[in-house]
Amino acid sequence: MQPKGDTLLTQPHVGLFVTCLVDLFRPNIGFSAVELLEKAGCQVTVPPAQTCCGQPAYNSGDRANTRAIAEQVIEAFEKFDYVVAPSGSCAAMLKKHYPELFAGDAQWEERTTNFAAKVFELVSFLSDVMFFQEIDVTFQGRVTYHDSCSGLRELGIARQPRKLLQQVEGLELKEMENPDVCCGFGGTFCVKYSDISNAIVEKKTATIEAAEVDMLLAGDLGCLMNMAGKLQREGKTTKVRHVAEVLAGRLDGPAIGEGK
Amino acid sequence: MKITTPEFKSNAVEALKNQTLQKALSHVEEGFIDKRQMAADALPEFETLRDNARDIKNHTLSHLDLYLEAYEEKVIESGGHVHWAQTAEDARNIVLDICRKVGAKTVTKGKSMISEEIGINDFLEGEGIEPIETDLGEYIIQLRNEAPSHIIAPAVHVLKEQVEEDFRATHTHLPEDRNLEEPETLLDEARTVLRQKFLDADVGITGANFLIAETGTSIIVTNEGNGDLTQTLPKVHIVLASLEKITPTLEDVSQILRVLARSATGQDMSVYTTFSTGPRRESDVDGPEEYHVVLLDNGRTNMVGTEFQDMLRCIRCGACMNHCPVYHAVGGHAYGWVYPGPMGAVLTPSLTGVDKGGQLPNASTFCGRCEAVCPMRIPLPKMMRHWREREFERNLNPTAQRFGLKFWAWFAKRPRLYGLGAKIAMRGLAIMAGSKGRLSFMPLGRGWTKYRDMPAPEGKTFQQMWAEKQVGKT
């Protein structure tokens, strides 16, 4: 097999960080990630000793629990060539915030830096590291892509998902207005400040509706659940899916929040 | 000024219900974002300038004492006075003393956030001295007896029609049938009314965008020219500035000026950039007889050397709030004190205490748009998180939230038990949702389901399905 893209490894061993939301709510995204990674030439392992990246604690100011969770993640994943997560938010936590958390820690700093260098968000990993091209799925319909905040601003993910989506046969990508504006999810923010969160997501669903698309896509399940839940409460019929589900062609089951 | 920051949540709910405010807020989104982007795109070195601006301020903050002393020396050399004010009260008393000495009856004011921070208007009024705001936005909110809702556009929450009403109610000496429908006619009227006040004032108070250590100069940037009239016509000019406004040299300032207006309003430069060094000299054709600088600390030196030091780089351009989804939703008054938006969410707890200001750093989605546009590259979300940490350390966040977090973390640290619990919980949720695929009500989840449905889980967890698949493989 030919070495691919950025990596000199013929078959890099990827540890899949499933993310808690995908694990709990939408395994289909996890399986889509596995399929895409395998198609791109990776060997995929899913360590059982994973729960969450620690963001709920981290963003609530609880550094002690965050550290404990981070140590657990690093221990479970540092042996892989790459660590890949189907979420910009969780990947940014592992890649950008773990090093901040352990900065100046004699025991953990270097270990964390080495770990962080291996971490990638799924779509950007496929595109930038594996130079993945072989999208052989079809999708008949018009979609729009929402840039989730962490992926966009902490990891620079914007061009990669669009590039891969444009290779899906039959798919028409139509940009909504301000795709880079927050959907109002913000983790615990959406329940702590539900009134404000609602005002923000209302603006988002209005721009989604104005784009006149069949489906809304994004790379983060938290944002997707927020937007899907709002669209459905408003009685809108736009379907909502994770970008990996479309790229992997795993579209048989119901879309997010859709009835069986 | 009464601090209503602890009531941020209810302030926000009121703001969301206020249709007039919501209409006015839509102008923030329309007015600032594209203009900033165009200005930034048009300048190839914009990103480099941001780096330089950050480095200049970082350097200054690490030698704050030296530059402040050098600045004081230069101000004195040029015939001016420097007054060190540790607290807001100190600053108010210093201003009052200066006003009393010249028997001031009226004081004109250029736009100054420090004057809001120390509440100088109410104070002077209580002492029988009339303060007159001369910036159009500030003038409007003074008539309305309101606080600014934005640091560079203080009346951004007010609609044109409301200004017309206010002017008609206040300027009763003008003909009733005058036309006030256009912004220009409103501006003309304010200008006419203010002209005589400029001439009559005994003291002029301005803020400062920068203080220059090299020359002892204070700088204001304005678009209306009111600042110039405020500081040159009266006998006495008082500059109200917080001490982190200090910048080493003119060269340094000229770099930061290049990112300031571009970030704020999308202008290359503000219309007026006014440099003031000391009082009028014999050869000068105009200028004040006395030049005073009140240097306010009010908690800022406590931030030096802490994880909040970066906040002192802020040059008050307002880009963070212009790009903030929370600010767009609720406007500036909901924040409950002087500084709104992301910069206010960091500064308010720094200056008033986290027990009062703690709501603000929590009310963020951490979308990071503020940091992405901050010309000084201030890591605003990171500092909001630091405030959450301080709050958590001091057990200041709500008990239910702490309990929930503890409960969750206990499981998150125990993958096997977590997996088991997740399996049961997700199965339960899936059963509750039935074939509908979503829940419109969820136990303990009203914060979510009040406004949106909850997408139901597939049923089994990924880990569960993955484990089953692995068994099948072998």
C-alpha cells in the first residue's frame, strides 16, 4: 500500500475518541467515522476506557476533575499513532486545552504535548493528514454546512468538510448566511442560560430556513442536537445529520431527532 | 451607579422581551461586522500589526511602574499635573477639587468610559456642578438618564424615533414644527444646542485612548470633534484615564492606532486623533490654562501578575461585543455595570469582585469570535474560564450545578460504571421517546426542552454496539 498524505505510516493506527455525545446519542456517527478512517487506510481501535473529554468540568471551573479525566484520556490514547474525534470541540479540548491544563507540570507537560500533537478532528484528519479523496457515495439533495465554533476557530476547520462534501455525487452545497456564527449551544450554557441560548438558536434556524436546503450538516453533535431540537420544535422539516454520516453514506437510519 | 450584574439573568430575560431594544440591536450586527472585515482585509499587514500591538502592550505592562513614572515626569515638565487615584472615590474627589478651585458651574465632557466607571456625572450634579455630555450618543443617553450600552456606541440601544422624542421633550425652546426625521437634522440640533455650552463651560473633561510616556501626551480619538472643543475651550482640561492606557512611545501608539479604528468601526482612522501635551503655552493660540491628568487604578494593579493581566491590553474598540452572540441577544444594559460584552465579562468581576460579576463570565458559549477579532489578541474565553475557576474554588456557583457536576465527574472517571449507567440511561430515554425520535419534555432537562426538542438516543450506546461487533468478529 502506498504511503498516504502527511503520514509516512502505511497503515497508521488510529485511536477513535468517540466523544460522549456520539457514544450516548448517535452511534451511527461513530461507525461512520470508523468506516471513513478504514477507507482512508487506517487501522482503528476504540479504547473502552473513554468517557468524555472533560469539557463540562473544565468549562465549569473544576480543574481537579478535568485533570483526572484528561490523565485518563492521555493514558488510554497516547500509544496510538493518531487520536481522532468526530467533533471539533472535543478534539480542540484534547489538542489545545490539555496542554494548557498541564503547562508547567513536570510529570505531565511533555507527555501531554506529545499526546496533543497526535490529536485531530475527523474530517480535517481525513483531508489534511490522510489526503483522503475516495468519496464514492451519493446523496441527492441540497445541504448547508454550519461551522461549529471550536472546530472553526481553534482548529481552523472550514475548507476541509466543504471540499469533501463537494465530492459526494448528487450533493449540492448551499451556504447559509453567517455559517460561522455560534448556534447558541455552548455546552452547559444552553441549559444555564436557556433564554439567551434560545434567542441565538432562533436566529440560526432562521438562516437555515432561508438557505432552502433539505439537510443541515455540521461536525459537532452538540450543535447538531441543539439546532435539530429547535428546528423540530419550530415544526421545520429540514433534516439534520453529522457530516461524517453523509461522507460515509450511512443514511439508512432516521436523521437526528427524526422518528423511526 | 447601581450594579445590577448579579441580576444578569433576569436583566437578559427583560432585554429579550423588549422589542424596541431588539430592533436597535439588529443594527449592531449589521453595522460593525462587515465594515471591520473590509478594513482588515484591505490592510495586508493587519495581522502583523495585531501581533505588534499585543507585544507593545505586554512589554508596557511588564514595566508599568517605570513607564507611569516617566509619563508623570513628562506631564509635569510640560506644565501639567498628574493625580494618582487609587479608587473611584479618590478620582471623584480630585475632579471636584479641581472644579471647586476654579469655581466651575458647568463642565463639558468628551466621551470617557472612566467617567462612567467612577460615576462622575451624578457626583458632580450632587455637588451643584452641571456635567454636559458632548458626544452625540452620550448626550442622548444623558437626556434619557441612562447608562451607555456599548463602549464606543453608547446609544446603540436607542432608535432614531426615540431620539426625536427626547429632543422634542428637552429642547422646548425650538419651534415645534421643525423636521427631525433625518439623523442629520438630529445631529444639527444637538450641535446647535451644545455650541453655547462649549463656550460657557469652566472645565472640560475628556478620557484618553492612550497616554504616551515618552512625551507626557494624552490622546483621544473621536468622530465628532466634540472632544477637541471640550478640551481647548474651557480654562481647565481634566483627563480621566486608567493607568493601563500608558504606552511607551509615539511610534508604539501609531502602530496600535492602526488597529483601533479598523477593529472598532472599520474606519482606517477615526476622524479626529487629538494629541494633548500640557496646558496652553505662550505661543499657542488656544488651549486650557490648566491641564490635569487623573490616573485611576480602581483594581487594575491587582490584575497585574495574575492570569487576568492580558485584559489590561484592552484598547476599548468594542469589536468583541460587536461580534458576540450573547451581546447581540441581550444588549449592553443587561450586563449591569459599565462594561458589557466579552471584555466586560472579564473586566467586571476583576474590578467589582467575582461575587458581584460572576454571572458574566458564565454567560458565554465560548464561541471564540471575540478572541478572533480582538486587535490586542486578548484570550477572552480563556479568562472567562479563569473566572469560573475562581468561582468554583470559592463554592460560589449554584448548589444544584455543583452537585450535578460532581455526580457526572464521579462516573466520567470510572469508564466501566459510566458505560453501564450510560447503557441504562440511554435505553430509558429511547423508550420514553418511542417512535417519535425526540422528546419534548425530559426529566431534569427543562433548560433544554423549554425551547427545543431533545433528539432521542438511538437506543444502544456506541461502546455497547462496538463491543458486540468485536465479539462477532472473533
